[in-house]
Amino acid sequence: MIQGRLDIGVAMAPPLIRGVKAHLHDGLPAILDAPPGTSCPVIATLRDSDFVLLVTEPTPFGLHDLKLAVEMVRKSGSPLESL
């Protein structure tokens, strides 16, 4: 398990995410948990991924955010399959 922690007051998560990803082992599966939404930390987490699983809450707000996230994943080129 690899964990990264931001210091209080540090606003830039993508460098931390890149640092965590640098410690992943080639050829071994890794599960990366991204924050909700479509912000820069989410994009940094999804970059170079082989597969993306989007999870949402069953509310109108959750559906709205899911639609935004699906569009973001489509534009990123990561594989996406609807269930």
C-alpha cells in the first residue's frame, strides 16, 4: 500500500499524486482512489490508467457529476464501458 498525504495548507495535489504513482511497480495491478469530481487531482490520478471505474451516489447531484466524469474519461482516452 502506498499513501500520500498533503500538508495542511498545501493546495497542489497533482505533484503528490505523481509522486505516489512513481512508486508503483511495473507489471503489477494498482488501484488508485481519486477524489470525486473532475478537478486536476482526478485528472492526474486517471492519467495513463488502463481502466476507470466511476462510482456515484444515487441522487440527482450524483448523476450530474457522473455525466461530467464520463465525458472527462472519454476525452482522456481511457477505456470506458457502460453497465
